[in-house]
Amino acid sequence: MSDTMETPKAAPKTRMAKFWDSDFAWSFRHSPVAVIASLVVVILVLAAIFAPLIAPYNPFNPATLNLMNGFTPPGTPNAFTQETFLLGTDDQGRDVFSTILYGLRISLFVGASAVLLALIIGVILGLVAAYFGGWIETLIMRIADVQLTFPAILVAMLIFGIAKGITPPEYRDEMAIYVLIIAIALSDWVQFARVVRGAALVEKNKEYVQAARLIGRGSFPIMFRHILPNVLSPVLVIATISLALAIIAEATLSFLGVGAPPTQPSLGTLIRIGQGFLFSGEWWILFFPACTLLALALSVNLLGDWLRDALNPKLR
């Protein structure tokens, strides 16, 4: 009988444990900016999702409005009704805190949907341009170059105006949010297409792509099953940064009166409403929605900067 004892083998790490020990997770844990920014984003996203449960009032239900509560300062009892509102009320007596929560839902929905649509369009066109080349690549890239000569916000305004003009008047308010999403997406697809094309041009000449061709794989399976997974890292970085830009673009369009309708106000709409009362002393109607927009856009942008550095092999 042998006196030696076998050393027990360590249990295999779970997928979550492997992720926690990865360079990516280590970089996140040791970046205070990324941790704080992600915390702010998570809080704001959860607040938007659960707005009907968190908001003390439904600010867009006429039955809950009381004009006597109009222009109530933050944390101060109203002179007539004696009601107190955390962030005050606007000219219609709507609770500013509640309007911010509901407006945040619209801003996040429009921004995320626009980026997702722009990503899909840009990735498809970028892959097609890189893989097929020739006149197809020339056509797609020339369209992208022409669009880049115009500011994205002007392109979005033009597309929004055209789409709104062909929409029947009775459906304009209902369709305004979706038209806004399409307008922002069509003004933002170019950067995705250019980055994907550049990365795909490198990947399509590698051995695994040549092997897939030799065994008879079609063009689209090669593009989407083999090349696409290898070009996603820069796409994720661009998507994160584009989310902040899309939220700001939506707020800009709504502030100019060509975005979200008054029946579905976003943070930009609330800022437009509040700026009319800034110099009459009701500063809170503008201040709190603007601070929320700033916190959201800045946090998402900082996350994008961290993600770019974390996925950059030269900085590891």
C-alpha cells in the first residue's frame, strides 16, 4: 500500500469566476471613474424603468394636476395647498421629480434604440463593403463621405422634418418618437460602417476566412458567423460613446422643438420648457432636468472612454 496521498484537484472555475479574474474585470475594479460612472448609469436606468413605481405622481395625467401647485419651489410648502415637492413644480403644477423620471424613460429609449438601429445599419453596410469590394464598396463609402460633410444634428433634423412631413397629421404625435429614432440612427450609422469596413478588410484575408471559402461556405455566413465576431470590440466602444451622443442629439432636437412631442416629453423637452422660466426666478424647472441629462451623458461617455482603453491591446 502506497503511503503517498494524491493531492486533490482544484475544482474548475465557473464562467463568472473566470470573468472576475480577467484583465477586463480587473481594469474595471481598479478604475474609480468607471465604477462611479457605471453606478450612475445603473441608477438612472433603473429609475427610468421603474418610473411608474418611484414617481409620486403621474405628471401627464390631467386628473392629478392642480394649477394651484404651480411654481412651487423645491422642498417648500405651497402657499395655497401646503403640499411639498422634493424638486418643486412647473407652471402646470406638475412635480418636477416625476417629470424627470418619465422624461428619462423617453431619452434613454430614443438614445438606445437609435444607437442599436445605427449599429445594425452600419455593421451590415461595413461588412458588405469590405467583403465584396468593387463598386459596392465605392458606393457605400462615397455615401458615407458625403454624409460626413454635414453635421449629424443637421442630418437628423432634415430626416426628421421629411419623415414628419409625410406622416398623416393625426399620427404625428404618436409616431414622433419612432421618427426621431430613425432620424438619429440614419445620421449616426457612418462611423460604425467605416470602423467595421476597416477591421473586416484585415480579417477577410486571414486563413480562417480562406478555409471557410474552400469548404463552400457562402458569403453571408462567412461575413456574419466568422468575420463579424472578430470586429465587434471597436463596435462596442463606438456604441457606448454613440449612446451619449444620441441622448444629447435627442435632447437638442427636442429643445429646438423638432423632437419629442409635449405629450411624450423627454429631458430635452423639459429643458426647453424650463428655459422660459429661468429669468423669472423659477430656476429649478430648468436646473434639475439639465443636471440629470448632464449626469447621464457624462457617465455614459466616461464608460465609453474606459471601455476603449480596456479593450485596447496596446494599453494592457
